[in-house]
Amino acid sequence: MAVCCHLLFLKVKEERRLKSSTSVVCIGELLIDFFCTDIGVDLLDGINFEKQAGGAPANVCATVVRLGGDALFSGKVGNDPFGYFLKNTLEEWNIDTSMLVLDDQNPTTLAFVSLKENGERDFVFNRGADAYLTKDEIDKAQIEQAGVLHFGSATALLDGPFQSTYLELMETGRGKKKFVSFDPNYRKDLWKGNLEKFIKLTRLGIANADFVKVSNEELQIISETNNLDKGVDFFHQLGSRLVAVTLGEQGTFISNGKDQTIVPSIEVKAVDSTGAGDAFVGAMLFQLAEEHNPKELLADFEQVKRITILSNKVGAKVCTKVGAFSAIPEYGELF
């Protein structure tokens, strides 16, 4: 059995080599996550913190590269030690940082998180440079060359200059027939008191996206229905051609508007689910970017199921280790 799996892996690897790989550009925030390592305390009493690179788009980039693809990150950090730490981290992972802007005026965005004794998070968010990326700072040539544009920011739709940049880039990408991917990445800590605004802006994003990935909670919030089928149909009516709803251990509900099914996940001993959704998206985009015409693939539901199966594996394996980047498996580990 092991020999057969190895031969299958070599065959798939050769098929991938013969295809023309296309870059995935991920647009959004890059920030420092300070995780409190003290157990069961709030931020008031927390003393020890661990610094990590954070930001959903960066996690997607890392997954694409880890699986063997090419990924570029587009966003803004401060021209400060934290900004250089983030830049160096991406480059260590062979992520292209030529579209990363260093801001002389605003510091790198920081997030502080602790897990209290009751299981709730204590969260403080100090937003900085990521809010100020303007359309004039976007490398239009890189956007033109990209095969896939991914918009997976948790902060881009918040108030700030980046909001209009983000939405305009999505609209431009769709107009230029780029393959556009969107993950709203809802964070309740960031949208307290502004849920209606989140829903409105997210629907604009969905209208310009070929592929949308959401959790079941996000689907219910955005579609304003608890019915899975009706919620997914609403996303299709807005404009999305492929919708993936991650359902944890159950797998992923996938729909192309004509066919739909739940693609089961693999059983793993979960340790930390951080970054699992981003890894799923990265695996989907890695495979789609290697297609000559990813938009055409969406109509072939058997192919859609095939790429979802592998993406579920990637997301599940990320749950078996601590750390969003370090937990991402290599391509060969999936067979």
C-alpha cells in the first residue's frame, strides 16, 4: 500500500510539474499577535507573551508556498522592528514581499490575546499601518500578472483608507476576469456594534468573488438565515460561483450553484485549530492557480470535489500542531 501511495504521489507531482503554475496574490493585513502564555488569566494579569506573525492572508500565502506554489503578499506594516520581523518571516517562507509596503507614519498593527479561565478570549487590538494602504501603493503590474487574487483580510473592511482600496481591487479583479477569492474572516471582537456594516460590506465582496469561503457562523450572519442551503443560494445570487462552508469535523459543504455536497474531512487528533481555515483556502487556491482556466473548472463538480478533498486534508493536518505557519504540511505529506 505504501508503494502504491508513493507511486501515486510521484505521478501527481509530475502532472503538477507539467502544468503552468500561476502566482496567487493575497491582499490584506499582516500583524503581530502577542499571545499570553499564562494560563487562565486576562490581559490585566498576564505577564508573559509570545510574539508571532499573524494575519489570515499571510497564512494563505504560507500554505500556497508550502505546497509548492508561488504567492505574493500585498499589505502594509510599520517601518519599525515589528514590521521588519514580519517581512523577514514571510521571506523565510519564500513568500514574495515585493508588494509589502513599509509605512514611515504608522506603526505595525498589534493584537494582544489571552485565554481566560472561563474559556473566553480577552482581546486588545491596536490597529496601525495595515489600515492605510492606498490604491496608489498597489503594484498594478503585479496584479495584472497574477492568476488568482485572494482577499482574506479580517481588518480591511474596517474604517480606514484600506477599505476603499480593498473593495476597488476586488471589483477591478472581477472586471479584468481575474480569479477572485474572498474569505470575510469575521472577528466579533472587531465588529462589536457594527454588525450591519460588516454584512453590507461583505456582501459587496461576495458579489465580486468567484470563490467564497465562510464558516457556518459567517454564512448565517451574512445571509441572515440559519438554513444552510438557503444561505449558500443567497451567496450564489449575489454573484459567487463557488461557495465553501467549513463545518469543522463534518467536512466542507461545497456548491457551484448547480451541484452541492458535503466533502468529509479526515479524522485527526486536534491540538490547535488556528489557521486551519486559511490553510484550507490556501490549498484550494494552490490547486486552482495551476489550472489553465480556473473559472472553467468550477463548472466541473467532480473536479471541485477533488480539490476540496485535498484542501480538507491540509486544513485537518494544520489542527494537529501548534502554530499556523509551522503546522502547514508539505505536498508529499498528503499522500
